[in-house]
Amino acid sequence: MVSIGNKVANFSLPATGDKELSLKDFQGSKLVLYFYPKDSTSGCTLEGQNFRDSYPEFQGAGAEILGVSRDSLKAHENFKSKQSFPFDLLSDQDEELCKQFDVIHEKNMYGRKVMGIVRSTFLIDGDGKLRQEWRKVRVKGHVDEVLEAVKAL
């Protein structure tokens, strides 16, 4: 499990654009890793759009962004294309990365208890150390907060 100030274990997952991306690919750059419950749902779409709209500022601050959910690559490709996301989405169908970052918890969904991704964002520095985390994220204003943390790093 990850903890602030410690190195994040390397991971490698299938990504949009027919790629396999790992933490090592971002060595020397800041990485914003945001976990979201499901492609093409209202909150997840808005969060992705907010990251998309601020993407040039993140890049200007030396950061890359990756979105992560348990959706299939096909669903990710459609979501990314429809929303014109300039960053890649990782498919974590085996929940390997979700477990590493401890983002799967019991949630109430229409009165039923289900296990799902709790919206969370992590900021990793160029040395692979976790610098900041946001758990149980509310979408409104979140991307601005993350961008400020990236600029301060």
C-alpha cells in the first residue's frame, strides 16, 4: 500500500492508444494519477473534462496525468475519444493498481452495498515518491487544488 513520502511500487497496465504504461515511464516527471468509478458517468465525465481543460497548465508545471478505472480498454478508448482527453486512461480490470492505492471500498449504490472505486487522486514526484493524496474527492474545485499542489512541488 502507498504512503506519503515513500516510493510507489512500479506498476504496468494496459492504456489507451494501444500502449502499456508503467510508473517508470514517467521518471523525472510529476505524475497525477486519478482513480474514478466508471467511464461516461456524470461525475467521472466532469472530472475528466476538468483535467482535460487544465492539461496545458499541468504540462507547463512538468506534470503528466493518467486516469484509472476498472473499465475495459474499449470503454476507455470510447470515453477518451468522445471527451477529447489529451492524456491516457489505464485499464485496471484486475484491480491490481486499485489495491496498491487502496481505493476500492464498500459504497452505497441506489440503496445496495457494492464494492467500487472511491474517487481519489495521487501526486507522485519525478523520483516516484508519493507527495500528496486526495481521497473521497468531490469533483467541484478538485482539479484546481491538484494543480496548485503540482505547481508547489
